[in-house]
Amino acid sequence: VETVYLNGLNIKPCQGCYACKKKNSTGCAVDDDMQSLYPKLVESDAWIIASPVYWFNMSAQTKIFMDRCYALWNEDPEINPIYKKRIAIAMSYGDSDPFNSGCVNALRSFQDAYRYAGARIVGMVYGSAEEPGEIASNAELMAQAEEIGKKKLAMN
């Protein structure tokens, strides 16, 4: 298991140049830290994507990461490294209601993008927290996250 903190990386936004989709492409043309993540993402059995909700959606860093994963996607499932990839989503938000906080918007964005890419969203866990680290004191939420990790991400 490797933890990657997107905020500490230099990952530029997708430029929409479609270099990653051209015939004989070698992948994304943007030269930044995402280049070192691509092989890890391809080789991994599963991903856990965690993000706080900022201004009614996922963090900007997470959205940029998600957009850049487009370079991995291919219509042909035989060469699509995202196809059937197991993905779990974890979100925290500062409101008491996931609908009012924008958490539901973010979860829907994850679902739409990764299902389109052929991935399997195997679990989503989300909860309210207003202070850094506060979410860890929510025993029920931590149990849900552990269950996703043990049972759903470990499936073949």
C-alpha cells in the first residue's frame, strides 16, 4: 500500500490537447509529477481516493488528478488499465448534511467519471468533520472504511 498526497505534488491541469489519445501516443504530454503516478496507478490492484469537500465539490487537487486519469482510459477494455479497477471513495465535509455540503455532487462526479472509464466503484464512505483529524474520531465511519478496505478492495 502506498499513500500519495496530491497536495505535495506538482500536478498540472489537463490541457485538453488529446496527445494521450493520438495514434502511437506515449501517454499524457504534460511533464509533471503525474508521470510518476501513471505506472503506479496502472499496476495497482485498487485505488482509494480521499478528498475533503471544498466549496461544494472535491478539492481542486483531486479534480486535477481525476482529469489527468483520462490519459489512462481507452475505449477498448483490453488495453484500458482502468477497466474493472476497484476504486473506493472517501470524503469529508464541514456541513452536517452531505447534500447541503456538496459531498453528493463530488460523489456523483467520481461515479460518473470512473464508471464511464469502466472502473468498479466498490465503496464510498463520507462524513462530517469541521477540524483537521476530527473524522478519525467517528468510530462508525472508520468501521465502514475498514470494511471497504478489507472486503471490497481485496476482492479479485
